[in-house]
Amino acid sequence: MPLMSILLIVWGVLTAILVILIIYRSMLTMREDDQLFLDQSESHMEKEQQEIIARVQKVTLPVQILGGVSGLLILIIAGMWVYEGLTRVQ
């Protein structure tokens, strides 16, 4: 199996995981409220919001890392594709 095919498969898998994590993070932030809980009876809502914020923060670093790796990998693939194209012409 050529190296380019392996890189494209790896890039596809990483990008699919990235998309899934981004969708998951956006689903979490849809449930997040911009409210200030002042009453003691609403303290359970504050705890729920804190849990949502913690989950979003856990997902943020992997999203950033996967985004960077995916971008770098597609640049490497594009560079290899251009290099192969230029060497075939000569």
C-alpha cells in the first residue's frame, strides 16, 4: 500500500474523530445557560452547569490537538502530491 494512501486513511480517521468531538462539544454548549443562580433552590442547576463546563473543558484540548494534527497532515499530503506531480513531469 503506497504511503500516500496510508496518510490519507490516517487523515480521514483523525478528521472523523475531530468532527465527532466538535459535534459533541457543540451539543454540550447548547445545553449551557448564561444565567446567574442566586437562589439556593436553584443550586442544582448551578451544579449541572459546572458539570457541563467541565466536560467542555475536557474536550477542548483534544479538539485543538486533533485539529492541529489534521491540518498538518493534510499539508504534508498536499506537499507530497505536488512533489510527485512535479517529478513525474520531468
